[in-house]
Amino acid sequence: MTSIVVTGGSGKAGTAIIRDLIAHGHAVMNVDVVPPKEPLCHFYNADLTDMGQAVDAIRRASGTIDRRRSPLGDASAVIHMAGIPAPSLAPDVTTFQNNMMTTYNVFSAATLFGLPRVIWASSETLYGLPLTRWQPAAAPILETDPLTPESGYALAKGLCEQMAVEMHRWNPGTTFVGMRISNIFEAHDYAMIPSFWENPDLRKWNLWSWVDSRDVAQACRLALDAKIGGAECFTIAAADTLMKTTNRELLAHSFPTAKLRDGTGDHDTLLSIAKARKLLGYAPKFTWRTPT
């Protein structure tokens, strides 16, 4: 058993991550400005835009995480999901400032206390979403394809990826794992998926991609022990698209100049998860085609 700090643990992804970690024997502390709807673990209220509160939250994780379950030593990792979770939820400048500062503060606190691993929420938006000014040359999009942030939200995520590289250089004992997470769905969201099928343009903004919150949780848990170092980034998406229409037809309709990469199945995700499969052992379990 290890002890993990989850920032933003009261949110959609954070809640799923906490459930998954507890189910796999980990002890968890949720750090958020919003109390959780359900008390799954120890909760600590902190505004992570404030460096002092971020440092205090990580400090308190030492021996204080979820004492109801077991006495613990120091936290071994932080999974950082806190921040404004998408573009257009707040003014661009507010989103940029919030997400840059929360990430800087959490990264700094984690390295200050020598945590060996930081897993954090980057974003699929780095691939040029919503794909109105830029169109992909080929799909599935790979992590190595050019990054084209089109909002303050996406720009902050890209700068935070560079921040992770530099902070690892300063603190080689801490590995940073960025998750370029696709549009998160929960089980109750599956009912809306048929409404996308008549008009492919409704979801072309992220190449018809999505991910179940429980698969996001799986990816974050696997990243705790994955044999990687430095500062790595992974796309985290479902194995399939949201559409019944084949990928070749979708691209021909919405992105006619984009090439479908060899070996791509009719309904395989168009945000490649091959790197996450190979290096994390990520294997998405959830699909709307056979919902569970």
C-alpha cells in the first residue's frame, strides 16, 4: 500500500481516481477547495493557487492520510487534477492564471518534499482543438505530432509540460507524467452519445474522441509504478470513437485532406493511445458499445 495525494479529488476525474486507488489498496488524501459529495477519504481544503497552502497540503500528507484505514508514512506521489477543467468555463486569462499557478505550486511542493512521482492533467486540447483553425495532416494523432494550442487553457497546459521538463532537470529524483486526457464521460453520459450520430460535425472538434472517467483512473494508477523517468506525456482516450460511422468516412466528411494512418481500425480512437498502452500498460475497459 502507498499513500497518494489527489488534488482536485472532488471533481469528475478526481473522484474516479480516488475510488480506483482505494479499491487497489492505496490510501488517499483529497486536496480541493470544494468538499467531496461523498467522503471517500481524508479531505483537506486548500486553495492551490496559494503556494503556502500547496506546500502545507503536501506536508500534511506525511503520516496523516486517511488514518481511519491505516497509519502511514510519507506520501509517495501526487496526482494533480486540480484547476479549471476546460476552456470557456471562465475568462481565458483567469483560466490561464489559475492553471499555471496551481500546477507550479503543486510541482514545487512535490519536489520540495522529495515525492518520486507527479502525475498530472495535461490535455487533448494541445492537438489544436477545437480544430477550427488547424486541421490534422494524419490520424490518429500521435504525441509526437505538432502541438498547436488554440486557447489560454491549452497554452497553459503546453507551458506546464515544459515546466515539468525543467523541474525534473532541477530535481532528477521526481518523475513527471502528464496525461493528455480526452473529453471525460461518466456512465450516465453514455445516453447522450446517439445524439451525435446524425451529424459528425458535432464532435469533429476532438476527432470524435472521449474517455470514461474510470479509464482515466486506471491510467493514473498505472503511471504510479510505470518504468519511466524524466517528464513524459501520454494521450489518454477510450479505445474507440463515439461514432458508428467508420473513421475513413468521418475523415472524408470533416477533414478530407487528413490521411488515415495504416493499421487503424474502423472505429479505433483517432487520438492514439499506443504510447500509453506500451509504456503504462494502459488498456481501456469501457466502451459505449457494450456499456457497463
